[in-house]
Amino acid sequence: MPADPVQCLTEAFTKAIVAVAGQEYAETDPAIRPASKPDLGDFQCNVAMGLGKRLARAPREVAGALVDAVDLDGLADTPEVAGPGFINIRLDKSILLDAVTMMDTPDLGVVPDEDAGDVVIDMCGVNVAKQMHVGHLRSTIIGDAFARILERLGHVVHRENHLGDWGLPIAMVLRELRNNGADLAALTLTDLDTAYRTVQAAATADSRGLEAAVSKQVGPHHIAELEAQNSGAAEVRSAAGETLVLLQAGDAGLIADWQSLIAVTLAAMSEAVDMLGVDMGPENNRGESFYRDHLQDVMGWFQDRNLCCEDEGAMVVRFDNRDRAMIIRKSDGGFLYATTDLAAVRCRTQETKATRCIYVVDARQHDHFQDVFDAAALAGWNTTPDGDVVQFSHTGFGSVLGGDRKPLKTRGGKNVTLISLLTEAIERGREEVRTRSKDPHAPTHGLDPEELDAIGRSVGIGAVKYADLSNDLVRDYVFDLDRMVAFEGDTGPYLQYAHARIRSIIRKAGDDGAGATFQIDQPVERQLVLALLRWNGVVHATAETLEPHRIAAYARSLAEAFNAFYQACPVLKADTDDLRRSRLRLADLTGRVLCDALNLLGIEAPDRM
RNA sequence: GCGGGUGUAGCUCAAUUGGAUAGAGCAUCGGUCUACGAAACCGAAGGUUGCAGGUUCAAAUCCUGCCACCCGCGCCA
């Protein structure tokens, strides 16, 4: 017997549907949902209305027939039909007791996926010689959450940092630094970032401006000026091109310099990733340079199968459902990021044999990934060598904005570095924790400063992560530390607090209620148990849809269910010892599920705060 | 111009994928602690779901046409 009541009800109603409508309806989803309101029951079955339509029968009559046919012996009372054909179900208490007892195991009732395939998550996306900023924050913590969730369900997850460590931009930076006689061994990431911006600006100034100027027929002086700038940019690009050729040819000095650029970048990345508590080290690097020897091969694969054609000297892949083509080789023979991404797809599906490839890259690259996925399908890389179908997803997330609703910048107009952002968040968390610890009643009172700092860090980082993961990923959001660390309302600290309070009860009792017989006689106890039993379904739904805010919303509803229980039911002062132990066990189980939920989002759950 | 995204309470967001009276949190107002942790709880107020049609027992959700804002748009990544 499955522990999950939804599963039991689904099976029972599937049989009833077959009995009422015939075998051809065996695949119809009975649409078992939690009751929209507690006083209507525990669950509802919403299948009768749709079925009535298909059978050309009155929905209420179908609902009645289903109720007559369904066998819920030992599971629930006779369901009631309401409204246009809703079927309201109230479970037997014994089933709830069995189910909650069965989920009280180390895995908390979360059932691993069958035949769990490998998953590749393309996340973080660091660029060599560039500061990490809020875009990397999102990619890193969202990717980390996916990894944790899928690992929880038994998948082997490969976190890959598709490092921007190759190509023209890197060559330009190298050239700039060498021209300036920079001491590469002594450089900081800030120096690299400055050099990057300098050459980037020089190389892009400014062909678009020129085109616009010509088309708008501005004065000849202005055009001449822009032409001069533009030819300068062309010079920068072609000079960088020469450097790139040397780099690609394996010039020893250049390679050494290139490696020191990478080392500086990775040191800064490591610092940021450590602050975030994300498991992402050098072993996760598989950047553009990794694929540099694969590109010709990928090109050949497309050419051999006539999947690409020449257009104005470039090689492009065309798709029959859209005008936009994807360039995979430039007219000068060079390859692009599209080619690299295809090489990565091939590697991930054909060698790693991942059955799922997830790209955690901002939403602006939506079109690009649609092209990559469709091209991969043309190439046959949407199945593994074992014949398993590969599922590709691009979870395009929105931008992080400042208070002015524009991409986050400092007062001086510079990009905010990820590290400065996290440093501030941690400091804010620590301030709050220190302040609270001064209260003699606070459980943190008297802790040594190192412990308080560790808790404050969990709180500050947890606040940032929760703010990011608790709403729909595609939306932009305003980065507002005041609200995130507000410790009130729908925040990470609220959930951490709920968890810490539960731990506090267990600590005080010196008993986690292990082995106690559950008693669920109060309505709030029943609601809490129903909330606990949803956990398995929520994890699976999140893994399927890649919508972490489902877990965030669940954690919040669980905390609310616990708070209601806690308000109405004395735990330590329960009337009988059996009831006290039952409630302690319920509290402990809730604490563990809450901790699990927070951990799947990458948020720590301190025992006291 | 073409393509993608977003539009829900004063603000920030949900809505289990077409289900019952659209729900939370901030902010506002009113109640709960010499404490099983008040970083909490209970209550009040707040809505023409951008607009107009359509589909049906049922639409924030689906289809059509508009409006507003954001983001892309061949040889950068």
C-alpha cells in the first residue's frame, strides 16, 4: 500500500472511471486535488465534469455514478457530490495515521525516480576576466537548487560551468594586458575586468552608431568621426584576431598567460561560490576551451548530413518553422558560441549519456537555446546511444533589477559585483542575529561570536536565496536587501525561524517522540499531517516543472500549518504523556521536512537563531 | 517590422496547469507575550485579473484583436 493518499485515491477512482465509462477511459486522470477548503474535506476529485462532457451525460449524474462505483473501503467515508460535479473526499483517520507513520523515515516519504537517468545542468556561466555579477547569482543558485532536487530523487547530476574562457574576447584581453606590459602574476580580477571593458568598448565603437548616422543623414563631419572610430575598432578586432590565431596554435607564452587569467578568475569564483555554499569547484569546469577541438567535427557532422548550407560565406542551419537561421561557422572560417553549444550537447548526450540537459541561463537567450535544441534534434543528439530520449530545457530566468527598475548598478553606475552583494547580505544577517542575541530570553544569548557569525551568514545568504527562488523564475525582480532580510513575512528567515523554534521544542523536551503513536484528533493536527503528506508530490512536481517556487510555497504553507498547530496544541504541556510524545514526533517530523525543503533550495536551517 | 516575455489588491508576488467565494506577504487599522521562541499568531480593510470580444457547466489560465512595458533579432557571447 502506497503511503501517499493521493496515489491511493487516484487508483481507486481510476477503477471507478473504468467501471462507469468503460475500459477506454483507463488513462483518464481522476484529477485528485487537495480540497480547496478544509471544511469540504481532505481531497476532491474533479474528473466528473470533463467526463460528463465526453460521455454526453450530466456531470452531476456521472459524479454520482463514480461515487457509487468507487471502492474506498478503509480509505475514506462515502464521498459527497457538490456543485457542478465536484466529489469531496474525507479520509479515514486510520489512513492518515498509517501514511504519516510510513513517511517518518530518513527519506521523509520522497520516492526516488524509477530508472533515474543522468542529468547535466549548465549553470553559473562564469566568464574569464570578468567580475561575477547578479546574473551569475541567479544562474548559480537556481542551478544548485535543481541539482539538489534531482539528486534527492536519485539522479546523478553533472553540474557544468560552461566557462567563457576562449575566443576573441579573451584574445583581446590578453593582447591589451601584454601591450600594457602588465605583470600577469600580480593581477587581480578587478584589473582583468577593467582591461576587458576597455577592449570591449574599443572593439565595438561603433559600427551600429555609424550605420545609424548614415541612415539618418547626419552631418558629414560626424560621419567621418564615427568612421575613424569604427576603423579603430576594426583594427582592434583584427589585431585580437592575430592573437587568437597564436593562442589557438598553442603559443607557449600566450598559453601561460591565458592560464593565469583563468586562475585569477577562478579564485574569485571560488570565493563567491563558498559564500553561497554552492558545490561548484574547478572539477565542474567544462568551458569553451574544452570543446575547441570538437568544433570542426561538429561542423563536419552537419555538413555530411546536409543539415547546414552556405549563406553569404557563412554556414547556417535553417529550420522549417522560422525565418531565423543559426550561424555555426563565420564567413572567415571561425566558429561561434552556437557551435560550442552544439559540441557541448553532443558531449552531454552522447558521452555522458544524460537524459536531461538543463540550461540555467538568462531569459534573453531564449531564441538561441531554441535554435541549439532544434539543431541538436536535427543532428540526432536528442537521444542517447542507448536510445533514451533526451529532454532539453532552458530555464530562462529574469533580470535582477535595482530600485530604479533597471539592471542593478552602484551609485557610480558600475556593475555590482556578486561578492560585494553577498558580503552585504551576510553582514545584514549577522547584524540581525547579534541584535536578537542580546535579549536574555533568546536561545542565542551567550553564544560565542563565531557561532553567531555562522548563523548570521546562514540567515543573510538564506534570505537572498529565498527571495530569488520563491517566485516564478522568468520574472525580473528588484534586489532589495531590506525586504529580503526583513525577517517578517514571506522570507527565508521566517522559515528558518519556524524550523529553529521546532528544534527548540525538541531540545527542551529532550525527546523527539521517536516511535510514539501519532494522535491526530484536533483539526489543526489533521491539517498539519495533510501538509506533511504533500511533500513527496511537491518534490516530484518541482523536478518535473523546474519551478523551485513550488518548494518555497510548500515550505511556507507547512510552516503556517505548524504555527496553527503550535498555537492550538500544547506540546510540552500536553494532557497525557502519549499525547505529548505524539506531538513531539509530529513537531520533529515537521522540522525535518522543513529542513529538507530549505536544503533543496540550498538554504541552511540553523538549530537556533 | 518580426519573434519572445510580462501585465492580478497601494507595493512585492501566488493561484497545484480549465475548477467551487482569485489567495499570501509588506504597508494601514484593531487584538494576542512577566514567553512550550512575539523573527510568531488572530482579525479588519483592500479586486471589472491591462482592454474588447469568443469558446463552455466553469476562464487569471485556451482562441482572436488591440494597449502598455521589458528583451532579442546572422557572422559578439
